[in-house]
Amino acid sequence: MRMYDLIMEKRNGGKLSEEEIRWMIESYTSGEIPDYQMAAMMMAVYFRGMDEEETRNLTIAMAESGERLDLSAINGVKVDKHSTGGVGDKTSLALIPLVASCGIPVAKMSGRGLGHTGGTIDKLESFRGFSTGISTETFINNVNRIGIAIMGQTANLALADKKLYALRDVTATVDNLSLIASSIMSKKLAAGADAIVLDVKTGSGAFMKTQEDAFALAREMVKIGKNAGKYTTALVTDMDQPLGLAVGNALEVKEAIDTLKGEGPEDFTELVKELGSRMLIAGQKAETINQAEEMLARSIAEGKALDKLADFVEAQGGSREEVYHPELLPMAGIQEEICSEQEGYISHIQCDEIGICSLILGGGRETKESPIDLSVGLVLGKKAGDYVKKGEVLAVLHANSREKAAEAKARFLKAYTFSNSPCEKRKLILGSVE
Ligand code: URA
């Protein structure tokens, strides 16, 4: 087989066979196919697409290109969760302890983030001493002992995707449905859970800008999961404004703690409960959504969800004290109110711009090596549909530099659009793919 022929085939709109895809992924992983040929292939796929069979074959070839986690030593149905990500998306921080407190064993691999804030691991490192650098043995023991563990993605998991994602990132070929679906699902399949619950985001702060694309991606990923014999379900949710109110690592951890105490923002609480219910059903702990919702509400009311977070943080080197006293978490030196310069109903928030404000403050990393400031970010006071008077507080900026705060503030004010007539509040949960 020659890579040149496969590129030509795809460039001309043809279909790659299972054997060709497998050969291409194996040869790319071993270094026999150079980046420049794979980059040409990714661009050909970007324009020509892949059909369902090609996407499935690509996913399986990538899942098998590296190590696969064996979770069979963990008792019960292991349920994994994945979000396609967005601004203020701290869902795992609240959801995972919540479902674990209801008896779902959660053995999760997570990543750091490139982007507006860190990934789940960066956020968790707001707890001093917390580490995801644990051995597979500790990972499995912790899940059996306390029901929850998070490990950093091992270098070998879905090796081909690791190489390919880095290549797509610098060749403008990330936002293709087949490539995103196969990238995410190859990692999920290699991570070994029995069931997968997906949260596909749509809007100005997400990869998928339109609902149509988000539903198509959700359908594609659910199909891949089911074909691999995993119970898979997806929600499609709004990311046209930040999720909840907090954007920034430690600020998001605080919001997740509030939510586990039953004091979180309405939209974030709704999402955590909706995904949590689906995880309880996937893990066979509940039969109906109503039953699952009652279990989740009880766990929050009885303080079990918060205790589970404390157990988890402690088991991975952090202090449970900080879970019960979040004021001990990293805090920025400057807190500055951003007041509205206009009066009216908020008709639109350019969500990705709010993410960029967090990045400007130092809350995210621009390159893999950039340091991250866990304490900075923003806490919104107003969201789409709210009425605001001139001078009212739109958000509070948390910064460690006056210059960065000024730059972020100017950008923030441009991200809000106002209208004289009432605007509807945005619906968060747009639908599901079962
Ligand atoms: N996240 C992934 O893991 N892969 C993609 O291609 C896009 C988002």
C-alpha cells in the first residue's frame, strides 16, 4: 500500500477500506508515514468527509493504536462521561463526585487544557497537593475503595490520536465531524468504561457552532459507541454563553463545590442533574429519570456528594479541608467589578470572547508549556435575557495584573449585546440522542 494512493483516493472523493485505514493508522503511529502526507490526508478528509463506516474504522484503528485500560478489576458498571468542552465547563468537578456518591464507580482519564481555562486536571490542581500522576494500580484501588479516581491521560492511550490531534491543530483540520467523533471516541473506547455519557456543546463558545452540526456529531458518536458494544447516550447543550457563572480554574472549583452543596447556579445545576441521571441509568443504579433525580437530590441534601469530593481530593494528595473551606483555594490579588455602560436586555453574549478574557488574565495556556494562573478569571453577574441598568455589575474580574485586567475588561464589555425589548433566557438542554 502507498500513502500517496490513499491521499489521491480521498482527494477525489473515494472511500477508504477498513484495511487501508488500519494500515494508514498503524504506519503513521510507527513513524513510517510522515506528517506532511498525513496532513494532506486530513485536509482531503476535511473537504471530502468520511462516511459512517470509514469513521467507525478510523475510531477503532486509533483506539487500538496504543495501550487500552483494563477496568475489569473494578466492581460494577463503569460509566465514563465526556464533554466537547466550552467556556465555564466545570461539569466533571461536580458530576463525578455526585454520581460516585450514588454508587457509580468512576474511573476517569482526563486531560489538561489548551484554551480559555485549564482542563479538569488543571482545575483539580487548585487543591494544593492534588495529583493525577498516580499508578494504574492506585487508580483501580481508589475506585474500588472510594468509588472515584482521576488519572492523567497516559502517553500511550490512543497513540495515533495524540499524534493526529496535534497535527490537525496546526493544519486547520480540527473542526470536521468525522475527525472529532473518531478522536473523542477512540480515547473513550481505549479508556475501558462500560458505558459513555456525552455532552455535545453548541454555540459561539463551542467547536460546533450550529445545533445541526452538534446533533450530527452526537449521533455519530452514539453510533460509534453502540457499535463497539457500549451503552452510549448524548445530550446536546447550549454553549452560546458561559456555563454557570464562574470562568477560571479555582473559581470554577468553588462553583462546583457550591453546586454539591445545592447552592450552585441554576443552569449548571440543571446540567449536572440531567447528565447525572443519565449516568445513574447507564450504570443501572436507577430505572427512570425521576428515580435518578431523586437519588441525586438526596445525595446533595445529605451532604454525601460533597463528602465524596473530599474523599477523592484526599485520596489523591489534596486536603479535604479546602473542600469544606473553599476560601482557602488560590485567590487572585485584584477583584474588580465590570459595570455596564448601557441599559437594556442582554440579547447576546459572545461566549468565546469571555473565554479569551480568562486567557488574557492568565487562566489558560496558549502553548503546551505555558504556565497557568489558577486564581484568575471572571464571575458573571448577568446572563442572556437579564435586564441591566447602566452602572450595574456585569461581572467581577479576578486578576493578578492591572494591565491584564484592563485588557480583559475592554474585551469583556464588547462581548455583550443589548436590546430594548425583552429577550428570552437561553434554553440550556437542547435535546438528546439516545
Ligand atoms: N476533542 C478531541 O479530543 N478531539 C477533537 O478532535 C476535538 C475535541
